Amino acid sequence: MAKSRKLAALTAQLDAIRADPTSAAGVMALVLGESRLPEAFPVLRDWWQRTTHQELRQTGLLAIALLRREEAIQWLLQLLAAAPQREAAGALEALGLYQNDPTLWAQVRSRLASRPEL
């Protein structure tokens, strides 16, 4: 119950400061990512989709990668495979955390095969 309240509070604060890219939104997103809470993935994904500031969007992708959750990794891999170039490049950068994981990095390389622009 306490985790749910904290998550709700962080979600509300992320939205409240999203309009100010110099704010603590990026730090809060990374804190959510490091939490590895399963509930944090939809919060971060939805926040990323609403955020227009490019630096915060990249921070959001990194936060999603930090979750180290299968659904988050699969979502990043899907971005890498099918998103516009800028978003796919951001997903690739975030997935760079997993370069030393041969199984996951093979999935990254597989998707990169169809994205020569990256």
C-alpha cells in the first residue's frame, strides 16, 4: 500500500513539472526506473509519450531501461525496430545498458539489421 501511494505521488509530481525541462522531472524519472517496480513501467512509458522535451524523453527511455523488467525491455526493442529514427536511436542508447548481456544484445543486433540508418 505504501509503495502505491509513493508511486502515485511521484506520478503526480512528474506531470506537474513536465512543462519545465530544467526541473527535477528527469531525476524523478530515473528514481522511478531504479525502483524496478512493475507499476513504474506504465507510468514512465505514458510520461515519455506525453513529454515533448527531447532531453527528458531520452532520460525517460533510460529510466525505462533501468527498470530491468521484461515488458520494459520488449517495449524498448519495439521502439528500436519500428519507431521513427530519433526515437529508435534513443531506445538504442538506453538499451546500451545491456551490451554485456549476450542474449539481449543479440536481440538488439537483430533489430538493428533492419535499421541501417542507426
